[in-house]
Amino acid sequence: MSDLINDGMTKVSWVASIANINAPTAAELTAGQDFTTRITPDGLKIDPSTADVDTSSLASTFDTKTVGRVGFDTETTFKRGTTGPEDLPYTTLKYGVSGYLAIRRGVAYATAWTAGQKAEVYPITCGEPQNNAPAANEVMKFTSPMKVTNPPATAATVA
């Protein structure tokens, strides 16, 4: 048995427009802004949660539940840059900006978006950027809180 190593195996793009989030095209994803190298190693946070729905009744002697609504707690932490292209996440992901966060996992970062790859596509509206507190021996960082505005495609296939 072998384990899939995470290092260098994730690609994250910010895409302005996608016609079908369940089947984004390689051209749409390639046209997006590749922010992968600007995200800190622990900076991609997309945490799903599923609410409980109580299905027990007055006659129940055991609490039963089923799955309810799904939500996502989403934010991304970026390194600030000294040039325009390096600081593009900071100048792009402002309060109220909407787009799509496209993520590919388990394929080498340098591999181009290609038909048949699995991806996650999240419709996002950005919150107010948060400048992270300065710390010794660290790069300057900011966190973009991101709100998932519609059901995402967590198992999309690149067309």
C-alpha cells in the first residue's frame, strides 16, 4: 500500500466565468488566474459541514437523525507579493468580488488542466480581506474569507 503525498499535488485557480461547473472546460480553467504558488502550505481551507435533521418521533425511545443541509466554511490564506503579478490575489479578491474557486487534487501542480481530470468548483463571493498579524520570520500574508453562494460541484470532471 502506498500513500498519496499532498506536496505539489494541488492546483488552485480563480476563474471569472464557468458555463457549467459540473463540466468546466480545460480552456475555462486555464484562462483563470493560477493562485497556487501564492497560497501558503496550510492556507486552503474548505471545510464542509452537514446539519442533522431529527427524524425521531414522540413514540421514539432512540434519537434518530438523517442528513440535512450542507454548508462550507471557506477561506484562503495568501502570501503578499512585491510585484503586481505576485500580489494579484490581494488586488483581485476584494469584498464582494464573485467568481469560481477551482481546485484539482492528486495531480502534479505543473500538469495543465486536461479533459477527464477531477476537480472541485466552488461559486464564491469574497468577504473583506484580512491582513494577518505580522510575525517574526514569516512572509506578509492575508486571508480571503470566501462565501459559497450556490451548491458547488465537488466532483466535477474537466471537459
